[in-house]
Amino acid sequence: HLQWEISNINYTSSTRLKKIKRKFLVSPNPVVDKYTVVFQVGKIIVQNKKNNVIPLLPALNGCSFPCFLWSPIGGRCTHYNAPLIMGTLVGDRVRCPIHGACFNVKTGDIEDYPGLDCLVKSFIICCSQSLKLTKRMKEMCTVNPDVKHIILLVGGGPASLVCAETLRQNCYQGRIIIVTKDNLPPFDKPKLSKVRNFIQNSILLRQHDFYQQHGIEMWMGKEVVSVNSADKVVQMSDGTSQLSHPETCPLQCPGSDLKGVHLLQSYADAKEIHASSLGKRAVVIGASFIGMEAASYLSDKAASVALVGPTKYPFENSLGPEIGKMTMEEKKVKFVMNNKVTEIRGENGKVIQFLLTNVADVFSAGDVASFPLTIRGDQRVNIGHWQMSHAHGRVAALNMLNKPTTIESVPFFWSALAGKSIRYAGYGEGYTEIIIKGKLEERKFVALYIKDEVVVAAASMAFEPAVSRVADLLDQGRAITKTQAQ
């Protein structure tokens, strides 16, 4: 039989697809005219017994079994290719269970981040071939030399890239300039603390020809040292930047400038740390996500790894002491907790709504921005994370184009610890209690963070898609009470 594979389905109920599949797998396959629909794990096979081209959509639309809206869209997240069939579906939106990206199952468009591309939606079926579904980039215009307007984006992170793409997707044809002190165009920065030894082009978010095609100027290896907002003039220099960089805080202690002391911010930093740590003794300062990921990466490459942190356990302030204690089971890392580095000795040697600032025509997005968080009653927060930076870029671009848009994203982030992935959604600052389901010792659990008798955040390990489901409920404004969590 000829076979065509459809990787994902949208259906009118919010019931998980696996439940639907189980229902049909215990009964004969439903038959629609001359076509047989076979349910298998992660896909549906449409078989034609006459070996000719199937008018797929008309045939399926006339089916007599429960009312489905069939949407032939890509079944894998465009961020890291995770299977969306394991995610959560609310209305017309499916959320990736791994990193929280959201897609519209009717259009395939990306609606929340991380990631840049949409899902392919195709109604074309080729004889004797499977329906191959890959990423889809939204249509974008390019620069028009006759448009005498410039938008300058300071910083080479995802906020700038998503902002630039959103501007082009919305028919902005003026000049767009991205200024970055890195020697690369925007790249996948979270990989720096997880993998060091990689090919440069493999971490680029967009390849070099993308920027040429869409008229986005990349000014690399440059820093902004002053901004005259009245005259709208930005001064560049190859010297030290006068702008804050909140992602990584440089050490403020004697010896921090010694050879062998590295700050992890760039691709070059990651390569240097990898090369200089091989077979050497390494000390990682900082016991949160980046520090723990760096220690885990180096544990089988350096001769020894020690991690220094100011709290009793890693992640204590963000994930709580119970989960923090569990992460200290990494036997290849020596933990030196409740300590701060005071000296290194060596040898030889304000943002308002819509991301508009209080300065006209100046917007703030990404790690530098404090913004009103919807799920916490518009509490002003600063969240320096990859997913939120994507969202900021989109919102800033739309507001630059006089399309008032607020930030509605639910914070969602992830980390890799000793070969296991941990996911987190929400905003747990100030939590007063943690309810844990599952078993920490087996590294299979979900932790619910309680404040004012409701769940404000969740973390999980090997418990998908629990965190995605919590994110969906927070996104809908539906409170999960402490009683329900118990």
C-alpha cells in the first residue's frame, strides 16, 4: 500500500492524543470510503488500497468517527526537534514538553518561544513518498534604500534577532542594524555551558546569508559606549562597554584578572574554557544553572572539578533545598558550599509597559529589561533567560511599529544536570512551601512552589509534560490551589 505519514493532529477536545489512540487501537481500524486510517505510536498512516493518489482532506473530512480537525503540520518542535505529541494541547495551541515553545495547530505558526521557525503546514501529497514536514520561516521583506529610517539593536542575543525578524515580518523596510561585541552573529548561547567543543556554524541561530537576504546589518566586534537619545546618535568603540551586562557578573576580588580565570559569555570564552581545562584542576564559581552545567560538563574532562557557591545547596534560592541537595549527588564534582571567593592566588602573575523606556524611541528587551509579569499581577521582574528574551524581542518590535502589545509569556527554562534534564515554569520568587510529587532519590518528580496558597511555579525531572501543563494553566490565569496540588 502507498502510505503517507501525518505527524500531528489537532482535535476539538483537550484530551491527550494518546488517550484517543488507545481508544481506537482496541477496536478495528476506522474505514473512510476506500481509505484505512491506522493509528500507530506518534503517527497516523493513511493507506490507499488502489495504489493511487489520495484526496486526503476531503476523504478525512467525511469520516464518521469522532470529530477531528485534521491539520497536517510538523510534529516536531522547531527549537530542538522534540516530539510535540508528548506535549500539552489547550485550544488551538500545543506546547512543547521539553522547552515550552508553543505553536498554533491550525496554522503551524510559532506563538511562544524559544525557537524562531514555524511548523510546516502542507496539503500536498506526492505519490509513493511520505509527507515530509520540516521547519517553516515566516515571510519577510528586505530593506528598501528609499526608506530613510534606522532601527539600531544593541546586543547580539535572541531579543535583537527576534525583534529584527518581527520587524521584517511586519513589512518594516528601513535599515536594521544589530551591534554586538561578539565576533559571531546571534548564536545559541545556552549551549555554551553545556557543550564547549563544537563547530562554530552549528550554534548560529541563523546562517550568514540570512542577514544578507533580509537586509539586516550585523556590526560584530563592536560595543556601544554612549547613547545621545536627544540627537539619536550612538557612539561605537572597540574599548570597554559602558552598558551593563547582567547575564554574568565579573568577579570583584583580587586575582580575578589572572591568566586562567575565565568569564563565560561568548563562543570564544567557551572554546577557551574547554581547551584550558583538559586534564587540569578546574574551579567553577557559582552554583546556579550556568555554574552547575559548566561543572557537569567539565567533570569528565578536567582532572578535578570543584564548585563554590554562597548557599548551603545549589539552586537553593530558585528550586529549593530539597532539589538542590539532590543535585549534589554528582560524585565527580567537589562542592564547596556556604562560601564565597575573596581572593584568587596564582603564579606569575528602569522599563515601563510595552518595553518602552522613559526615553522616547528607546526600547529595552532581553536580560537588561525589568518588565511587568502578567502571571504575577504585573509585578515588575527581571528574568535573564533565553525564552523570555525571544518574547521581549517580538513585543518590542511590534510596539516600535505602533502595534501596542504586552508581554504575556509564562517563564519557562531548563537545565541539564548529571545527564538528566530539569524543567521549570512560572516565577517562584518568595515561595513559602514546596510540594513534591514522585521521588527525588529516583530523580523522577515534580515540585510545586506555593505562595499565598496557590502554585506560582513548578519544576520537574523525568515527569513530562507536568511543567508544560502548569505553564498552560498559568497562561490561562487558572489558579492551582495548594489543596489541589496536594
